[in-house]
Amino acid sequence: MVEIKTLDEYPLIDKPRRVMKYVLIWCSQGTATVVVDEKELTLRPHQVLTITSGQVHFFTQRNQAAGFILEFTLDFFCKNDHDIELIFHNGLFCHFDMNEVINVTHHSAMETQLQCIREELQRKPYQYLISIHARIELMLVEINRAKVERGDEIWKPEALFLKFLELVRANFEHHYSLSQLAEMLGTTEAKLTEQAKLYAGKTAQNVMYGLIASEAKRLLTYHAYSVKEVAYRLGFNDPFYFSNFFKKHTRLSPKAYQRKYAL
């Protein structure tokens, strides 16, 4: 549900890992280089990195690095539409491989909240989970402020679009059509496409294709499944059709991609 450890306490931190939780890495001193999917990022003091549920990540270098790794599930944090919009506000925990290192000006506020979350989880006082939720919320606000202060444009998608992204991610194996997803969300294909064009600059169908292609990359590299296994795990009945789909979206065949990027 929610867990926090220091960088020193985390087991197998240098091994590729994939968890269905949202991960926040905070660097308080030293430097740490992290690979997220195919992107390499270096954290320095008072910087934070957010990793979306399901992304493959591992450390390649740590030079006297100290800090925290906070993990929490979507169900723990997202109690309502406000929470859903906050967790993805300004690209935080975004599904579109927008991972970036963010320098936080008011770093003492981040340190305080992380230390308090650690203490709350150790002591488990009355209503500690409510307290932790509020502290995570405050940290996300602080990170968003840091992004705005450096001149970033505000990116604030509506909860419906974010629920659409989560629904696609949670049901790859079912290979649901856009019309089925719209029905499950109580909306229309037209509304989802309108939202996708507004917040992602592409149709809802192409958003789905992008998420499927990203998941295929992770399955090929991190899990090292065969092309046939990946195809079936993503709901493709025909591995040949999957291979064509993958090549269209990555410009490499699944086997060539696996040879190049396998961990």
C-alpha cells in the first residue's frame, strides 16, 4: 500500500525492478544515476524523480548518495477525482515516459514530510494512513510548485482521461476496444478522443497504441519473454500481427529490440 526506505536500506537497488506502485526517489546528498525504461537520469542534492507504476527502473551509479524511496499504490492515494488529477498534474507519474529530474527549491519541506512518513509507518499511530496521504499530497504540491517556478507550462488533465489511461494499463491482456473502454468508463469514444487530443495531442486510439507498445518493450526487455508470449500477454491472437504492430510503433522488430535492449 505505502512503503518508505532510505537508499541504503533498499534491497537489490541496483537490479532492474518493476513494481505496480508509484515510486518517488528523493536525493538529499551525493548523486545517483537511475535508468527508467530506456532513459538515464542523474539525481543531485534536493532533486526528485517520479516513476510511474509498472516502469522498469534501476540504479547504475551512486556516489555517496543519501535519500529516500517512497512507494505507494494507486488505490492508496487516489480516493477521488482530485487525487487522481493531482498525482498526474504537470506530468508527475505520467504514463507517457515523461520522467524527469526536478529540483525542489524548498527542499526542507520535502525532507520533513519524508521523515514524518517514515516515523508514521514505524509507529503506526491512530489514523496514520490519513496523515501519510496528506503528507504525500503536500509533497506533490511542492514538486508542482517547483516546476511552475522554473517556467514549465501547467499540464492538468481531467480525471476521466487519467482513468482511461489507468484502465488501458490495467487490462492489456484483454485487448479491449476503444468502444468497450468508453462503455466501462460511462462515456463515449468521441469524448475520450476529445480528451486525448486535448491532453496528449493524439487520438484516444493512438494513445492506447502507445501504451501497448511501451508495455511490450518492458515485457521484451525486463521479463525477456518470447515474442509469442508477449503477443498473448497483450491480447494479440496472432504473434505475426503483433510483430507488425510493434515494428510500426518502434521501427524495430520485437526480436531486434530485445537483442538491443534486453537487461
